[in-house]
Amino acid sequence: MRTAIRHAFLTALLLAITPATAQETTGAQPLSIRLRLPAAGVPMLTASAFDRAAANAEDASRAEDGKLPLYARFVAVHADPATNGLWTELPNGDRIWRVLLHSDGALATELFFTEAHFPPGSQLHVHSPDGSEMHGGYTDAHVQADGSLSTEMIMGEVCMVEYHEPAAVRGEGSFRMERLLHAYRFLDALSGACQVDVICPEGAAWQDQRDAVMRIRVVIPSGAGFCTGTLVNNTARDCKGYILTAFHCTEESVEANYASYLFRFNYQRTGCGTGNTTSNSLTGCARRAGSQDQGGVLGSDFTLLELTPAIPEAFNPYWAGWDIGTSTPLNGVCIHHPDADVKKISTYTTAASNATWGGVANSSHWMVTWSATASGHGVTEVGSSGSPLFNTNKRVVGTLTGGSSCCTTNGCGSGTSLTAPDFYGKMSFHFGNGNPNPANERLSAWLSPVGAPAFLEGSRNPCVDIGVMEHELPRLSLAPNPATNMVDVSLAIPMRGKTRLQCADLTGRIVSEHAFQGSTMVIDVAGLPVGTYMVKLVSADQQVAASRLVVAR
């Protein structure tokens, strides 16, 4: 279906408003909204019916088996620009494709595309029909290596998919969708009233560790659930995006699912129990290691993932430290996303104790009970699984498997209460102390590639010399950052004489070098592998300015 727009195209392009979006996308407003195109006439496709009774029965069975609770299930729907939807022709030769997707009774929908290719200048958005909620634009930089692309939630039963294709690349774009996630529970419920926001006074001393913790959308063949993960440091100090979570969260995922894992950083309130929420998201990871032990029965219940995209500096990430010693943690906190809610903090003031899980006497876990604090009495809930247990020294000593803590007595099942215990798989077991895994399935192979320390401190800038240069030298202006090809480099004060602009990788190896004069120049990074680099100015063998650059595709 096609129609034509006959009003001032160029004038409308100037009406862009930056949307509130959590995804690190272009941030551009959908073109149909800028042009005020009516939604009337856009065809609606309805997904196959969601079987709530069957889902409820399976959810009960999954709970008995200790499997990941699901908040959404996949339902079938077919959409692609070649066979359905509405094409709108624009006066300059560009065109827009739109289609409405409907999943009856859904609290929210999340879309999953395959065989996606977006040529230069094109982008895809997903938004509510009235434009009040939107995600995008998605470009080829957001497409995973397998050609997949998944989006964040649009609340409600109906969402709009919009694809803008410039005239210069007409007909070159392609994508299709065979299914979407139908969210049916948890989204309309908050965590327990006793929970403590991480921004409350209890979290004041844990701000670094707070910024290491994120919510994870875990995808399995039948649907999706929520867990908590932690960005962790490694002894190579190379800024790799290693995320530690629980094995029971990921055990049902197949290789194709990991590209659709969504990591929501900084999802927290701006005030203690009040204020707005903030967040930033990245999509896609690879599995690196796991406890392979049926939810912690034989081992310690962990999975290590590695983010596919680089973490933007704007996320203000922190790589958490860890401790694999066997000394009992005397006090500390857990930071987590209970019920997929904003980030919370739970505090323990009495020493943890050695414990087992699943009836195997191997002391693979720490047992913890939570304490009341000024702002509440933190516990853990669905969605907290995989969250980190920090010790007095602010290092991760365990990851959450499960337990009986709850805001109300018997409110989460018989025997649950504020002071009932929770169980955390020990980092010492994750690393290999008693873990039955082969060597490459232990954390030591990934988090201790250099040396074998008993503990490692966390860092905002773990990348060897890069962090030092960033804090001690004037900053270069780099745009865009992250970059895919050309980067504008500028310095506030012009340089004279023999000055070199160098680009170094995380090991300090110079990967490119250019003569630099004046205050600006353009460099081409298209040939560099995806990753983090330090761009620095060197004069008379002295570094005079530096900034971090992320290369992404």
C-alpha cells in the first residue's frame, strides 16, 4: 500500500524533539511524527492468540522446578516491507514503511527481527501509535552478527513499526519478523514495600558498585524473564564487558538467544523512594562459562557472559572487583533488581555462613540474612537472581541462587519472612575451588587470564594506562563517539611544531599515527576492530592530551 505526502518536507524535518529512550540508538525522532503523518490507513497485523491458561499451568510447573520465571512469551506474527504494511512516498524520493502490530491482552510488546539490513541513512523505530513512547532509531550498527535485531518494550497491546529509507538507498533495506514477545505479568507490579532504593542513604557508600549492576532481559526459546547481573573486572584489565549472573537464569537459552539479551544499566530512581527513573541499554552478548550444574546442585550456580557491543562512556560504568578467598564475609550488601523493579540495596550486618544448595554437602554457597536499615528492610525477590553479594571490602563474593527472604511473613510462600535466609554461590567455587566444571567453564579462565590473585579491586577505568591518561591529561574532543568510520578530533588550544596524533589499543600498542597541526583534524577508524582505544597527542615525546574512543559497528 502506498500514499504520497504533499506538504513541506524540509520544514518538517526541523521539528525533531529528542525522545526519552533507554537504548543507545540514534535518538532521532521517527520521521512520521516529525511530518505529523496520520496513523489512519496504516494496516494492523494481529499476532496469534496468547494462551493464558497454558502459560499459567506451565509457570506453576516451572516454579516447582526452580526455573527462570517468565514475564513474556513468544507469539507468532509475520511482518516485512515486501509483503505487508504501508509505504509512504516523500517529495524528495525518500519513503517510509509503517505497520501496526497487535497482540491481544499484552501488557507490553517487544519485537524480534531477523535477516535485518539497514543501508546508510536508513533507520527503524518502534513506537506507540500516538508517539508518546518510542525506541530507536535502529541502524545497521544495532544489528547482531546473525542478522537479528530486538527492541525494547512498548507498553500496551499495539505498537507501530516504522522504517525510513532514503532515496539514495531505495530498495536496499530488508528485515522480517516472525514473532514478538507478549508480556503478560510482573510489569504491572512493583517490588515489595520493604525494599530500599539504591539511591537511599544505605547506598551512599556503594555508588561505584551500584554502577556495576544491571537488569538483564534473559531470552529462552519460549519467552523471556528477568535476572540481575554485574559488570566484573579481570586481571588483564582490558575493559572487557564480562557480566556475571546465575546459571539457573541462562540454562535454557540456546546460542541464538544470546544476541537478544538486553542489559539495562543505571535503572534506578533519582531520589530515595521518589523521583524519575533513569537507564541506558545495550543488546547482545556471548556465553563464556557456566556452572553446568542444574541450578547450583553440584556447583555454585553462575554464568559469565560477554557483551557484544562496547560500553559507552556515557553509561559511567564500573567494573566490580571480586574476592575468591574463603574468609567469612562479615557484613556488606546485595544490589539487585527485585521483580525487575528499579535498583535496590539489601544490607547484612551479621556474618554470612557456609551453606549447601540442593542437598549436596559441598559448602558451595554463602547463607545470608538481611538487616533492617533506616529506609527499610531489603530482601530479594524474583528478578534478583544472579545479583552480587559484596563483602566489607566492596568486592563480589557470591551470586544469588535463591532463598526465603520476603517483605511479609509467608508472603512469598511458607516459611518466608524478612529474616529468612538467602543463598549465594561462592566466588571461590565459581573460580574452581570444588567446582566440577572443566577448566574453560570456570571463572578463573576468564577473570584471571594474567596471574592468580585471591582478589581484584574494581575500577572505573581498568584499562591499564588508559585510565591514568584520562584523569591526568587535557581532553581531546572526539565526535562521534562511539564511531564507525570518520572521527573529528579537536583541541581547544592550537598545536604548533611537530605534534603526532596516536591511536592506541588497550595494550598500549599504537594502531595508527598522524601528523597534527592546528586544532582539528579528521581520522578514519573504519579499519580498526570494534573496541576501546586511547587517542592521544604527543609532542616532543610527551603526551599533551588524550581521550577514550569507542569503535562500534
